[in-house]
Amino acid sequence: MSAPVLTPITQALADGTLTRVELKTLMQRSNGPAFRHLALWIVVLACTGSLIFLAYDSWLIWPAMFLHGVVMVHHFSLQHECCHYTVFKTRWINDVIGNICGFIIMLPNRHFRYEHCDHHTYTQLHGDDPEMIELPQSLGGYFWYLSSIPYWRNKFTELARHTMGRLTPEEERFIPRPEHQTIFWEARLMLIGYLVILAACTATGWWAPIWYWWLPVVLGEPVMRFIRMTEHVGKPCVRDMKENTRTNYVARPMQFLAWNMNYHAEHHYAASVPFYALPALHEKLKTHVAVEPRGYLGAHIDILGQLTGRTPRSDAAEAG
């Protein structure tokens, strides 16, 4: 009988790097850090939005919208943490903020929660991980993914399908049957909300949502695609959590926008640890996890190395 595979958490507990008391302390939740982070988040949004206002009558509006969009698409990071109920100690606040974020970036919150649960269960396993981003087969596929065109095509198709009351076989696998109607109505309410806003803009001639919301999100999404690739793409397609996920060292501004999700390996190993405790958890696990010291750019150098054949591809199917 083979010995069980040790995770970074169990390894750290076994060698004394991390104690159970320390882990329990790190898992404690509080509203305070989240509200402080959220307050600064709103200030940053106001600042980048002001740049659009100041550049409204010049070509500089496009770089201003892009910068604002980079912040806007990072609502995904906040929504992601809310789906784990690790942002706020008060559970219902996570639901409210998660749904607001989902509406901003067109990612229905309840559907994402079920999908993301399977992602954590089957991380980086072909055919089982519903969020798996495959290692592209060519440079063309790499840049096509980064364009975010496939992403938006999938999101609009998904929204339309759910609005019409249909799920894919994969979705039927990870969404409980009693929740199907909830998923359908979630999509319908989201679509109604968008249509109401569009109708109001048309009736009043007030197009601020286009310039301060929709266009920035579209312009910023390639940056989020760039970041999402660094989490698992190019890592082995195996169950071993020490191998299938990478943590990236990034500058403080990007770490702020990511709600510390650059510590992605630590998050996968202990998903109940709140975002504000991930840096401390990293200090305990950094010798047990896969770390990319060059950050997001370094992860893409690794991915491109595999695409061009300079380094061996690591996307082999799960063994065993």
C-alpha cells in the first residue's frame, strides 16, 4: 500500500514549520481588514475614473480607460474571495459584495461559486477542472487567449444559455439539481439589469456606463487573462498540489489589486485562510510550495519556453 501524498500543509505541520495553533489563528476571520481594503479600493477606482473624466475630450481617454479597466477587472479577485466567504466574517456581506462584483464583470456569482468549488477539487486535471486553462499549443493560441475574445465569447454564450434555461453536461455535473433554477434566474436578472441600464442610456443620452464601465472592462480583460494564466498554466496536470499551482511574487500595487491572490498556491492549500492572512501563511509554506520569484512575467517566460520547445512541456495527463 503506497504512502499518502503529503500536501505542503501536512509537510509543514510534520516538520514543525507550521503548528496547528498557528494555522487555526490564520484561519480566523474579521470584517476590519476587508473594509479597510475595500475603502482604499474605492479610492483607487475613483482616481482611475477621474483620469477618464480629465481625458474625456482627447485621445488620452483610451489609456485612461485601460488603466481604469485594469482595476475594474480585478473585481474578479474580490468576488473570488467572497465566494470562499473569506473576505468578511459576516457571511451575507460576502454574498452581497460577490454579486455586485459579478454584475460588474459579467460573472454570475452563484454559478461561479459552484464552478470554482470543482476547480479546487480537481485542480489542473484534464476533463474534471471546469476552470482549467489549457497550455496553448502554439504562439497563435497563446495570443488568441490573451486577446480575451474566447473568454468573452464564452461568457456571452453562457449568459444566453442560462437565460434560456439550459446547462451543459459539465455544468450539470457540478451544479446541484435543486440549484438549476437559481442559476437560470441569476442569469436572467443579470441580463435584465444590463438591458435596463442600456435602455436608460439610450433614453437619456447619458453614456457614462459605456466610458466608465463597459469599455474599460473590455480593455482591461486581457490583463486579467495574462494574470489568470500564471496560476496554473504550464504546471503539471497532476493531483499533487506542490506541483500544479504556482505563487507569484509581484509588486505591492498588483498584490493589492489581486487581494493577495498572487499567493495562489497557499490559497489552494488552505482555502479557508482569509486573503489578509495569506502573506503570513506564505512565510510558513514558502519552502514547500512552487514560487515564481520573477512574478507574472516570469510565469509567462516559463509558459512561452514550453510553447517554443526551449523547456519540456509539463501538461502531461495525470498519472495514476
